[in-house]
Amino acid sequence: MTRNAPKHDIDENGLEVGKPKDWAAGIPGVAVSLFRGVEQMGTGRTVKTLRLLNQREGFDCPGCAWPEPRAEDGEHRKLAEFCENGAKAVAEEATKRRVGPEFFAEHSISSLAEKTDYWLGQQGRLTEPVVLREGATHYEPISWDAAFELIAERLRGLAGPDEAVFYTSGRTSNEAAFLYQLLVRSFGTNNLPDCSNMCHESSGAALAETTGIGKGSVSLADIHRADLIVVVGQNPGTNHPRMLSALEEAKAHGAKVVAVNPLPEAGLMRFKNPQNVRGVVGKGTPLADEFAQIRLGGDLAFFQAIGHLLLSWEEAAPGTVLDREFIESSTHGFADYAERVRELDWHAVDTATGLPREDIVRIARMIADSERTIYCWAMGLTQHKHAVPTIKEISNVALLRGMIGKPGAGLCPVRGHSNVQGDRTMGIWEKMPEKFLSRLESEFGIPVPRKHGWDTVDSIRAMRDGRAKVFLAMGGNFAAATPDSELTEHALRSCELTVHVSTKLNRSHVVHGKSALILPTLGRTERDVQGGGEQFVTVEDSMSAVHTSRGRLKPASEHLLSEVAIICRLARALFGAGRAVPWADFERDYDLIRERIARVVPGCDDYNARVRQPDGFVLPHAPRDSREFAGTKNGKANFSANKLEFPEVPAGRLLLQTLRSHDQYNTTIYGLSDRYRGIEDGRRVVFVHPDDLASLGFADGELADLVSEWNGDERRVHRFRIVAYPTARGCAAAYFPEANGLVPLDSVAETSNTPTSKSIIIRLEAPN
């Protein structure tokens, strides 16, 4: 066992394909967690960090945003309140591997650009700021002051503030996010794209119209109390593994679980919880009572069919199915919706879903019989052209049965990155509402721009076209997270300056502007000591709970700055002294930031006191808390009448979705084992149904180029190993970021502008 970074890159020739598993976690999950921890951190550091992960006195997981149990709900945290992928995320951040000046002296930018994302990420923690000067071949050290002055000089030299783009990832704390948007708006622009634009933007857009607030309406306690949980377009076994424990508890209380997904996912079949005897020596807990193996993009048709059946059963036996009192008192648009779904085209439903009609009827009956139903979904729904109306259809079905604003029921978009929801709450959005902007302006006495800024897709277009010249990213891996890889990389390289605030090396550092900076920052696991003493930060989970996160480890380098310090020092370099915003005070004492958050951000009154409560506090949510829908234009929950849409795939083609391996989180690749799908030591694979392979003239194990087709344009990725797999007929899957190059920049969801990474028309071709 070694803590040295790997010297060799991925060898796809060593890829092994085995049988997919029908269960998740168990002893292998524990073993992998410990192995990865010891490999990167050593034994003592592994014990110290994992003991504090997701605990009240410790730090929030840098992985997903699944919530922790809350004492006020009568629930208790486990000694090990983390999952395998959370342990991997901590190991990546708390690693003893280092990337210092000697690394950059040894490796030219051209040699680094040839490495894979896996190799880059495995080299270790960045230790001091570096600069790539125009025309240079290597990054070289630069002082913090010189780095800030370089950025400030370039920003001041722009023709206008809108020539700069300020990106944010989901791991940024509430304090850093609030200051970042304050800096950007003080500079004079709303160009604040973030990772939400590429994941749950569709959820926010749909829910804002239907319930008046773009967040989910359930708590973890509601999950445990539900009678029925419908999990759609989501793979919790890999992407939110602690959700499996919540589903197991719900099952113990008598709940039923319906899984709707194109792929059979091990975590939704059977869960071996390593924290109880049944999970260690027993067979575990079967989770999904029903598995509807739907075709990609067929979910809108599926939920319209559910609504049609509920309405027909109500008409046959009035007063037995619909919550008429709720519909009449709290909703709008029911008649138009009912008229639309009464005329349902069942042939279109059959084509779109690929499901036997009796399966849809059986699931609809489960929904009709359930008194407390929760609908959960993730990016399997949000990354389609018709994503927003699809989520509205889920809302329609929930509204029919009155499943919002009652215990054990509601809508639950399961967010990905750990504080992506908090970033939006704190103002990281290119279209923040007037109420927030006017409060910000009043609080700080500065002019705040009102013109909407660019989201992620529009930012790429602006960089491509030369309208944006400086790109600054607060965390994340923009080049690997975005669609249309070749075009996006060209866009970044067109910038005068690219700046990345990061903990580790990634693809975006080698896809640089004419000049580039890498600014290393503290991680969640590390102590943050400022002039005012040791600091903590706050985050918001997927269910609107805000709580503290306090790192305990010694920082990876004495040269690291916190995100808050980086923002404050950049602001001082950019704006000079004597400005209305006390940037130096904010850097010294984060309580002063939280005092301003309390006065600007709705629902954050008395922020400093409330976050210091053992479990923090839950942000108000009127639909959940009191069945009030004041956030909509008409003050009601809104039904919507949506056109039945689904992707139409030409003969000889497949519909591809991009997805994560079990050994990665977002663009961070922890290792090369997707053990639930039977893939080891490689990533360039495409999963296709055996019958589709036969009809297309390909065989399991062959190599193929994947060619996407959109509006007469083609994009190609090379030499993917074909894996015969029990996905839905006509559908295929491949890992991102390797397959991101197939996603056209201009193929986006209506309203949300989210890239359509789950509905890409492709053909297979033999490699040249």
C-alpha cells in the first residue's frame, strides 16, 4: 500500500468486464472505504477524518448533499454517518500527496494536457499559487499579492464588466458564495453561472411555477414516514448512497418503493447495510417493490398516463381518488390539465416508455392507494429537452392526491454537490429576483446590476465568440463538467485569462486561456484560522437544512488561503481601500459575513445564533410548512397542461445518456472500479442492450466510435468498448466526462437551458 501518486495513466487495454451486481454496499463498501482512506491518508489520518465526517462537531461531506438526521425530528446520527463515496471524497481531499512547484517544473503544460482526468486528480493537493504566463510552457510560482493584482488588472482593463464570467461549483460554503456574488455584483455584472445550470436547473424552473419555490418540499423524517416513495431517473447506490439507509428505514416502517429508470441499479434492488447484522451476514433489504424499466425520455408520458388513470378512477368512483378539497382550495389550472390528460394517446405512451401497460396501471394503483407519497428524482429527469414539463407532470400527479404540505409526502429533487443548493440561496444565480438584489444594494450601499447575466451554456457561447475575455472559477472543473468538450475547450482557450480556485489538479487547469492562474484553497476537512481566530462555515443540504462545517486537519500547505480569504483579498485588490464593503473585516471574522447574510437573504434571520444550534436550522418553505403557495404568480399551486413529448430516434440509432461510474463523483474520478456494473480498470465503455447490438451488427466486446447526430452536425468520441448490458431497448449509456464531447452545446432543455446529456442520438461505427 502506497501513498504515492500513480505514475502510469489508464490503460484501457486492461479493462475487464464482469457480471453486474444485484445488491449494493455490504462488506465491500466498508473495505473499499478503508482501503482508499489508508492509501491516500494513512491509518491515523483516516480514523481522525472519518470519525468527524457529517458529525455535529465535524465537517460536512464534500460529496453529495444528502441530509443528516435531526434531533428535533426524533432521529439520531450514526457513529459512521457517511457512505463509501463520502469516504472516498474525504480521502481525495485529505490525501498526503502534494503538487508543488517541483511538479510544475517537471511537467510542461503540453504533457499535462495529454493526461486523463483520473491521473491529474490523483497527483495530490495543490500547495501554492502558480501562473502560466502567455507563451510559457510551464506553470511557475507566483505570490498571492501578485496573483490578485494580475486578476484585478485584467478585470479593470475590460471594456465592461460583462466581459468577465464568474463560475461557482457546489462545494463553496455559504459564506464564500455570499461574498463571491457580492464581489461580482460590486464589479457590475450578473454573469454567475454555476453547476446548477447543468444539473437541477430544470427542477428549479418547474417547481418555481408549480409550487412557487424551486426546492424540494420534504425532510429526511418525511422519507422515513412515507407509505410510497417513487424514485425516478436516479441511481442512489452510487450518487447518494446514504439515501439507501433512508429507504431501508422507510421499508421497515412499511413503505413501498417504485424505481423508474432505464438501467437496473444495484442499490435499488437490494441494500446490504454494513451498519447492521442483516447487511453484514444476511441477504440485506430488497428495496424496489416495482422496477419500471423506462426508455430514456419517456417519463413525461409515464406520469401523464398515471394522471390519466387517477382521473378515470375518480370519475368512476367520485371522492375516492383525488383530494378534491385541496385541489379546489389550493390549486389552479386543474380543468385544463384534466382536459389534456383525459385525451391521452396511449400509443404514444407505449412508444415513449417501452413499458407494458399493466405495469403502469399497477404503479398508478399504488399511487392511488398511498396516503403519503414522495417523488424523488435526479439528473435522469433534468437533462432532457422536455425536462421542465416532465417535472411539472410529477407535480401534477402529486397535486391530484394532495401530496404537498403533509407529513411523509412531497416533492424531492435530490441535489448532487454538497452545497449547490446553498450557493443558490446565497445569490449565485444569473437571474436573482429583485427582492434579493434590492436588499443587497441597500445593505451595502452599492449599485447592483439588474440585467440578467449568462448561465453556463451562454457563458461558453460568449467565450467562444470573444464576448467574454476573463473566466474565474470558484471551485469545480468547468472543462470536464460542461457539454461539447471540443467547443468548450476552444472557448476557454480563447480567453485572455483563466483563473481556477482549486484544491487539486484537474482538466480545467490544462485547458487554459492565454494566461492562467491556479489558486490553491483550503478543503472542508482543514482548519481555517484567520485574524479573528478559528472559523467555521455553513452549508445547506438537499432538504433546506443549514448547518455548520468545521475542518479539523492541519492544512495541506502553509500557503493555502480559504475561499473567503481569496475573495476578500481579490476584492481589495480590485476595488481598493475606502469602499463600502468591509472586505478585510469579513476575512478576519466570518460571523460578520453571517450578520450580513441575515439581513439580505430571506429566511436567514438571526443566522449566527441559529446555525450554532446542534443541527442548525431549516429554511422556511411555505408549501411544505403551511400549504401556502405565495411564491407563484397567482398564489396557488399550479397544474400545467403539457404536450406529450419524447425523443424520436431514427432507425439504426440509439439514445445515449451520460452517467457516473461508482468510482467517481461528478468529474472527480476516485478509481477505476464500477463494481456494481461489473467494470474494472477502464472507463471508455458504452452499455447497450444485447438485442440492439445484434440488430446493429455489433458484438459484445468490440470497439466502436460513438457518433452523435444533432441538427445535421456530428460529434465523435473514439474507441469505446461495447458492453452488452440489460438497459432499456433502444437506449445506451457511457461515462462522463469521456462522453461529454457528444453533447451539443445548443441542445438544451426548454426554459432551464440545461444541456441534454441524457438524450443524445448516436450511432455506433467501427473505428478507423
